[in-house]
Amino acid sequence: MRALDEDLRDAARSDAKVLITGESGVGKELAARTIHAFSPRSSGPLVALNSAGVPDTLLESELFGHVRGSFTGAYRDRPGLLELARGGTVMLDEVGEMSLRMQALLLRFLETGEIQPVGSDRPRTRVDVRVIAMTNRRLVDQMAAKAFREDLYYRLNVIHIVVPPLRDRREDIPALVDQFLRTSVQRYGVEPPEMSPEAMACLVEYSWPGNVRELKNVIERCVVRTRERVIVPSDLPAEILGAPVVSTPAGAAAPQSAADAAFNQLVVGGESFWTVVYAPFMSRDLTRADLRRIVTLGLSRTKGNYRQVLQLFNMSDSDYKRFLNFLRKYECQLPFQSFRVVGNDKAETNAGDQNTPSEYAARRSS
């Protein structure tokens, strides 16, 4: 953490663009805020945008603004986040989730500093902002797959900071635990508990797939639920006590992805989609790629039947329209045809899924 803090302070001294990479939950946003806080721009605005949380059709307006009448509902001119951050810093989270079209628009802004709002026929203004991009994806792999522009990568990657996962810096866990205990006690106004050596050993041995964010949630849960002055192993969540993973040896299988872990919680653990997938997605613990992976696994299991996916993911029948609208909004509604099995048409017809999900939802709403 001391080495990372030095890298952040070095980055803060310049005005160069910064690319921060690391797994979900490692603290990339905190790193970006640290750079801004120690930079000459600290007195200016700090504006954040999660690229994965905004549909591509709205992302351009969020970044560059729009003019009156440019689309339905545009009743007045509206500045974008880049203009609102004039003289300050813009944090672009999950930049790897941007479409190629949005990547081209961002590249043009980085090269010229000019803002052309949606609906305008020419650039309106030029702004001076510092861009800090963050992603939990391997952009090098995305460039090889032609999913991320190489010129944009090198434009953003002036200063590259990697925030390591918590399992690779276990010596930081005790200090983080103490910090989260203090903040949780202040937040809830309870008596400050202590962490027993046995409980601390369990925390250090655990693999922390959710990284620092998961550790913070665990400590907060212990503070809220523990009635004794000392937190013991039995006060910790079952997953921490069940299968601690100290390290991943060379040549061993990679840790289970967040999407696969969430799918197992749905199918094996019997938990609800709204708890395991929807809530983490909205809080940016899961990306759009993770959501598509979960939907793909569900459709593969049900041979393309969205109604059976509803049951598989432990939702009620009344959630069908809400589920499809959610997937459609974030461009994760996959065509069911590719998951169908030849010769199983009769069974699928009886399942009531002859139409596409959009057509089915339309019939239900009418």
C-alpha cells in the first residue's frame, strides 16, 4: 500500500492521463480520488461516470451534453460531465465497456479537447479537464479481439497504475480491518468490538474474490450483528470459514470468475437474481460482460427459454417483464434462438416461449 501510495502521489504531480487497472473491488476509484486530491486540480470539480452503468444510447449525452430538440425529451440545452468538470478531473470507470463508437468519440475529445453536444453540427466549446480511466478488464486482450481501439489505449495509458488484488497483499488486511472497524463503529454508533486473533487469521487466509469491497462489507456486517466485545470466527460469514484459499500455485486453474460465482449462488444456493446479480451490478461489482455471461449460462441451461430462466434464477412469474426490461436497458438481452436444440421445438412451444422476449413482454403488457 505504501508503494501504491507513492505511485499515486507521483501521478498527481503531473497533468498526464492515467489508466488504473485492477479487479473489481480493489479500490480503483479510491486511487483515482487520491490522485485528484493531491493534484493541482484538487480545488476543481471531480466528476465520475460509470460507463458500464449507462446504456450506450445515453452515454454520449452524459459525456458531451445535448442541445434542445436533439431527441425526445430534450427540452433544453444540457451540459455534459466533461464540461461540468472544467478545470478539474473526470473519472471514467469501466472504460473497457464502451462501444467502439463511443471509444472513437472519446478519442477525438482527448486529442482536441473540443466538446460537440448531441444534436449540434459543430463543436461548441473547448475544456481543460484531466481524464483518469479505470477498468477491471484486460485491455490488451480486448485490443487483440478488436473490441478496444489501440489508439485510444495508448492515449489513455500515459501513466499506468495497477491496483493489486487483496489476496496478493495479505499483509495489508489487518490494517484495513482496523480502519473498517473504526468507520463502521462511527457510522452505527455502537461499542467498538475487537477482532480475535483466530478471526483475523481466517480473514488473512481467505481468497477475497470481492477484494477490499468484500472485506469492508464483512467487517460492517460483523459490527452490526455481533453483540459481544470480541469478534470470533463463528461471527464471520460461512464462505470465509468454509474454504479459505491462500494462493493460486503456478499452473493451477484460475480463480472462479465473478459471473460464474454469481451463477452458482443462483442455481446451487437458491438465491434470488435481484440480490445476487441486480444489486451488485447496480453498485458496479458486476460488469455488463458479467451480466451477459450469467444470462448466457442461464439460457444454455434452459435451452433458450427465458421463462425457465426466471425460475432458474429464483424469481416469480410477475418479475418477467421487469427482468426483460432490465436486460434490454443494459443491452444484455441475448437472442434465444442460438440456445435452442434441434428436435426440441415441441417442448419449447409448450413452454410458451414461441415469441422473442420482447414480443412476449409486449403481449403480456397489452
